[in-house]
Amino acid sequence: MNADPVLSRIWEIAGPIAAGEGMEVVDIEFRREGGRGSRVLRVFIDKAGGPTVDDLTRVSRRLGEVLDEGLEFEGPYTLEVSSPGINRALKKVEHFARFVGKRVRVRTREPIDGRKSFLGPLKEVQAEGIAMLQDGVEVRIGFAAIEKANYEHDWGK
């Protein structure tokens, strides 16, 4: 999932906590922000119909307790637990599978047919990658080639 051992450990801790509340962790960010280099740990959770404020609060409290007890960080950090938003990130095969037939935006690590950015309907998801339409042409992209992907809500529909 992630080569960073701290981030991998956070995924291992956060996943069961969210699952215990009937939700799933869809993304985690841990990075420096602000002028003084303070760190922010963002955990994005989701469930059918979207999480409520109470859901976010429960997961945040429990996750904060467990992280404070079971994980050593160098220096202070701010924990934020939130919804992934309407244009949510797609990280796992299961994430992509939920959006077959919907519009997705994909950025690849290396160019495919001369481009690195794709936007169009997701046609198919297989174990090794996805097929989507770009300007009416089918493009196949392996998961290893994907740098970033997200659902792209079509506000015109």
C-alpha cells in the first residue's frame, strides 16, 4: 500500500477502527504544512451515504487515543478525520470498482500514448488495472502506472 512504514502502520491501526464503526478508510495523508513545518495527519473515511459529523467525531476520538498509545511520532501533529469529499480519491481496486460507468480523472507516472492525464468514463476494472474512455477511445492503464486517481463528479448531469 505504502512504502513509508509509519503510514503503513497508520493504515493498519485506522482500518479496523473505521470498520468497527461501519466505515472504511479511503485515504491517509501525513505531511508537513504551514510555515513552521507542523505536521497534519488526515484520515479520510467513508460509508454508504457518507459519514455524519458524529461518525467523524467517534472515529477521530478513538483513533487519537490509539495513535497516542501505540505509535511514536517525532514531534507534535494534528489529527484530522474527514469525509473524502465528492471527488474522492481512488486508491484500491474496490474503490475503482464502485465507480464503473462514472467519470474518473487519472494521472499516470509515465506517459501513455503521449499523455499523462486522462478524464472520462471508467469502463472496466480488473486485478491488474482499469479501462477508461478518453475522447471516445479506450485506454488501458495498469494500477502500477497510476500516480493519482479520483472520481470526477459530473455537475452537468
